[in-house]
Amino acid sequence: MYERENGYVLIIVLLLSAAMCGVAAIAVDISVALWNQRVIHSAADAGAQAGVKLLGTSLVPNTLNARIDQEARLIAQANNINPGEITGVQCGTWNTSNKTFTPCVPGCANCLCQSCVGNFVNAVNVLTKRDVTTYFAKIFQFNLFNLALDSVAVNNNIIVSDCNKPFGIGESSIYNNYGTPQESLAVQIGSNFTIGKGASGNWGKIDLGGNNSSADAYQYNIINGVCSAPIAIGAPESPGTGFAGVSEGFKYLLDHGLNTNLKLVLTSNFTNGNSDIIIKEFIIADFISQSGNGNGWQGTFKLKAVKKDPTNLQSYSGGPSLLVY
């Protein structure tokens, strides 16, 4: 009787040992998969941070598009990921309220910033994948771990209202006798004023952050603002040629609630032709409405402040400029 019971115990011990060995073996496969997940996650983080640092620079969209893709992939690959494991690099918007990333072109893994012209952009997303072959789990017909994850890096320094808009308003639109002892505001703080065809004063595009003559380049810079280009009171600036992108850019600001506290440039009055204008000061204004387009464009603003310096309205020294999610 005891010998029979000992035989049963031996069988149970053998079965439990086999089960424990199987669990241990699968745990090895899972550990390998988790290690690989950390590797591709770190690579995605590094690539996204490298790409997002280029946002807010003076690069025009076509150049920016190629540079972000190149930089993100290069740095990711330097962190132990193969080129084929980077499935996409996207530009888009990070919503700080609900912590969600929206690419400029949903569903497009490699559209990048060229497709973001006309959109506010503050984030770069790097998408990765890696297939990890199992060793012991094959016993249970489990041959592969399909790992896929992405990393979003956000540039907190790109905030629409805090960057200079490449839009100049002639001094006579705001002041009477500007720069003289008789100087006075023609528009009072808190009041609306209208510029454009059929209105007093004049206006024009400014080549802050590069040539803003094309519609794509100007829309990108009027929406995102020019955060890094050097600009100084008293300095000459080249006016952007034509009117392309003006009404489209301001329409986007209105439609997306990004039309308040815009930092605009007060300049010497624009002349016919391409003569340089002089930076006089910086004003803060809300954009209220517009009508027409081209040389028939007309815009209404609400004056909030005058004689502002060219630095950002807020200081970011209290927190990181880059966040990774």
C-alpha cells in the first residue's frame, strides 16, 4: 500500500516539476520580450526627442520635413534599433489636457511636417516594431512576440501666442506722429482697429524665419509663430512678397481658437515694392475677423498691449522644454 502511494507521489512530483520547468522556460521568453520592448522604447524616445528639437527653428517646411525624418531615424538607430523597425515618423499636435497626439494626417505613418502646413505643430511621434522569436514557448505553439509601440516628444516652447508672428502692421495704423514729441495712440488699448483695403494704415508679410513669400511657408510661420529667429527693434527686415497664405493662416487661428494674444510686429509703413521695413516695436493683439483675400484682404484686431520687447511673453525656465510620452 505504501509503495503504491509513493508511486503516486512520484508521478505528481514529476508532473509538477515538468509544469514548473515549462513556466520557467516561458518566463525566460517573456523576459527576453520585455527587454526588447525596453530597447525599442528607448530608441523611439531618443528619436522623437531628436526630431522635435527641430520644431520652432527657422527651417522652411520642405527642409524641416526631411531634417526631422533624418534626425529621428538616425538617433533611434544609434540606440540599438534597425532601420526596418522604425515604421513611421509623424508630426502633429500634443493636447496637454487629455494627453493625446493627433498627427497632421491620421493614418499616415510617414507624412511628416510637409503635410502639416496650415496646422499648429508641437510634437513628433516615432513608431517602432520588433518581432521577437521565442525559444521555449514554441512547445505551446507560440512562436513570436509582435512588439509595437510609439513615443511622442513635445516641444513646450512652441506655444502659438508666445512666438512672433511674421506679420507687420504699419506704425500709422496704431499711432499718430510716431517717434515724435507729439506721438499719441490712434487706437486705444482694448479697442478694435481694422487694417487692409478700405481701412486706415497698412500691413504686410515679414520674412521672419526665412522667405515667407510662398503660401505654404507663410501659413506655417503665421500659425506656429517664429520662435527662434533673431529680431531687434530698429533692425531692417525684408517684407514677404505678395499676400499668399495670409487669409488662410488667420482663418486657421480663428477656427482653432488660437487667435488671442498674438505677438505682432509694428513696423515703419510699408511702401510699394520690396524695400526693407524697420522694426519699431511689438504689440499684442487678438485677431477678431477678416474678409476678402489677396490685396483685398482686410482684418480686424483688438489691441491688448504696445511697446513689448521681442522676447517670449512667458518664461520656461521653471520646467523642461521637451517632454516625452
